[in-house]
Amino acid sequence: MLVVGFGLAASRAKYTPEKIAINYRYTHAPDKTGKIMNGVPIDETAPDGIFTNLPVEGLVEHLNQSGIPSEISTTAGGYLCNNAMFVIVRGARKGGFGGGFIHIPCHSEWLARQKDKEFPSLPIHTMYKASELSLAYFLEHWGIPLLH
């Protein structure tokens, strides 16, 4: 089994697999219940950080060789994406399967329709190809056959 979360990192220009999730929640804005997470651990019983068990270094090399700008990220942020990654990786490690998280930039086609926004971007077909290559790479690493 393999679980990979994806999230938008609008300030990034590259496809960025995450290396580590931190056991930490932080935000300035309240959640739907009105709580503000200000330095709250995700899991009181877990370590301060959890590394993905996916081969992100090899993936970055593979993507760059395929013409897709990619680099490792060591920060999934302090709240939603980091929280998702932490839960995925914690579950993957407990369950003996692959788990990780990838941040993607805005896609150029969406950005072209935004009159008041400027962010780095990649074409949607490039991000689709990067996602396809990433999942295939991870599945191969875990010995999981690719279904066509």
C-alpha cells in the first residue's frame, strides 16, 4: 500500500516532495471551531518529527532527469499540509506501507486567468506527468505492481 498526499505551495516554482513532518500545529487564523493552533503538538506521544519512508532523494533526481523541476523540501509548513503529512507518515510507519507528501506549485493555466495574482507556476501537463512519475517511482520502490 502507498499513501501520498498533495498540497499547493503557491510560493514554490518546483515540484517538491517533503522529507519530514514536524509534530507541531501553528496558525494565526482560527479553525472552523474557533480554535487557534499556536504551537500545539499533533500527537503528544510521537517524536518531534517523522521522516517519510519514501525515497524522495531518488525521486527528485528522477524527475529532474525527466525535465521536471524538482527539489526536496524540508518544511511542509506548520499547519494543514504538515498535519496531513504527519498523519500519513505516522500511519505508514505503523502499518508498514509507504507514506509521504508532495507540494506542487500553482498551475500556469489557472494563474493565467487570475488578474491580480502573481505566483511561480508550472504547466498543468507537467504537474500531471510529475505526479504520474512520482507515484510509479514510489510503487516500484515498494514492489507494488502498476495497474494500467
